[in-house]
Amino acid sequence: MVGQQSTATQVSIGAIQTVESLGRLLRREVEAIEFTTFDSLGIRRKPNPIRIDEAFLGRVSKVKASRQPTRAKLDTLEGRVTALDISEGKLQLTVDGQSRRVKGTFAMLVLQPLLESLGRRVKLEGHVERSGRTIQSIQILSAEVVSED
């Protein structure tokens, strides 16, 4: 059901919007709404009625928020991978103009291009954390070896 995280992506956006509409009624007119679901043969699908109250609406809002795409801006860094820890999913990147190496984390999906880039120029795309003008770290979403002509 809507409140269960593992099935959040299985709930249609139409069902979520319908429950949100019922929520507006709930806030104005009633304390809770209960309903029972039936299949096409008229057989009750759930033994107990489903109750829509403020707690249920809170879970629906969380499900809807988790389904919305991230709005975080991705940055691109270029540098040389100087250290790679495959088991931890971490690396060190030397970036021109930075006095310290930049720490990075990555998922195994990005491992192959990172292995190919070890000691070579690489372009990394991901979420970059900065402290002033200094790049602190990058959470890598994609990697591409840059040809050195």
C-alpha cells in the first residue's frame, strides 16, 4: 500500500493524487475516511477497510516526494584519478588549480571507466561539495576518460 516504501513505485500517481484530493476534504469536513476495495467479481480484496487520516496523508506525501526527480545541479570536474579503492567505492582526484586532492565516491556502475582512467585525465559528473572556492568532494554519477591530444 501507499505507506510501504518497497511498493512506493508500484502505486500510480493518479492514486496518489486522488488520496491528496481526499485529504483536502479530510481537513475541512471529516476526521477520517475509510474504504474497502473489491475485485471485478465483487470479492473483498482486503479484510479490513483502509483508513485515510492525517498519518496516512503524511505517508502519501513522502511517497510522492520520493518519486519526484532530484533537482540537484550536477557539476563536472576534470582531473587525474590518483588513488582508487574498489572495495570502498572511493577515489582521490588531482584537479588543476586545487592544492589538495578531491575525495570522491562512486557506485559500481561507474567502476569500469574509472579503472580505465587511473593515472589519466578523466571527466567526472556528479554532486560536488565545495567550501568557498575549494572543492571538497564529488559523488560521481558518470565518468569518461578524456583523450590527451
